[in-house]
Amino acid sequence: MRVKKMSALAVVVAAAGLSLTACNSSDGSSASANTSASASASSSTTAGASTGGQGSASGSSSGSSGSTGSNKGSGSTAQAQSSASGSRCKADHLALSATASGTKDEIVVNMKNTGSSKCSMHGFPGVQLVGPDGLGDNGPDAARADATASPVTVGPGEETRFLLHYSPDTSGSGKTYTRLLVTPPNEKVGEIVNLKGVTITVAAASGTVPDVIVDPVGYHVGSGK
């Protein structure tokens, strides 16, 4: 009888132990599964937020880069155009000289760029006849020829030219001029040019036909021409 009771008690204890082990195993697996699921969800959320942020930053950066590229392109174009034409030619950076052109009653005026950078001109120069007696001994202003002006760019050391035509006095009562006051196109400051032995004798203006006519700049462009 004692043996049977001990066996029955052992069976009850063993059964209780198995039940407790099974409960602990189940709880542990659930907790582990829940922990893994939570960690996985948190990781996915963080990764998604991070990826989205990078995408936005990348998009903004690309937009800024494109805008900057556009601005640089405009600036480069403007700079290239400015560099190609140069600043406007002024009397301070031009060496002027005049000689007979080889054609009767015509003078060629040379305009040499003495500056360190290219400059540009477009149009007609101002030309006034000046006598040998200096200031106050001025003659008529040259009228513009019926010609189309073209832009002219002159590099350092290069020249451009224009022609001056005049109708000589035949009455014997005209006045003689030995110099010119030349003003570059679109400028207000001119320079006196000595004709060096060449003289211009013209009659008083008749009011209908000008005695002196000037062509636009650009008769020749380039050093040595």
C-alpha cells in the first residue's frame, strides 16, 4: 500500500512539472515573438522615415543645383557677350592720326586702340574743322554720309578708320583748316588731330550742301590695314 501511494504521488508531481514547463515555454515564446515584432516594426518605421528624409533632401539639393546651373549659364552668356564686344572706345585710349587717302578731296583718319583691352564703336564720329590759330578758330561740323554703320571691335594695338570727304573752295575766299577735332561715336570728349601738311580749304556753308561729310567708323579694322 505504501509503494502504490508513493508511485501515485510521483505521477502527480511529474505531471505538475510538465504542465509548468509547458506554460513557461509558451509564455517565453510569445514574449520573444512580441519583442521581435515590435523591434521589426520600429526598425521599418525608422528606415522609412530616414529614406523619405534623404529623398526630400536630395530633391531639394537637385533643384538648387539646377537653379544654380541656370544662373551660372546666364552669367556666362552675359560675360561672354561683354567680353566679345568690349567696352566703348574713348578718346583717352585712342591714338588718332590723319593722312590723305590717295583719293582727291578725301582724308582717312586712323583710330588706334592704345588700351590694354578691346573696345567697340558703332556709328559716326564727330568731326569739326579747326584752324591753325587754336581755340576759337573752328570751322563747320562734318555732316553724316548716307551710309549704314556697323559695329566695330578694336583689340589692343589694332586700328579702325573712317573717311572724311570735303568740297574744296573754288571762289578764292574760303578758309583753310589744318586740324580736326574728332570725337569717337557716342562720346562727348574729342581729341585734336593734326593734318600734318594736309590742308582743307572750304567755303562758307551754303545751307543746302555740306562742305564736309564723314563716313561711319569701320573703313578698315585690324592692325596694319
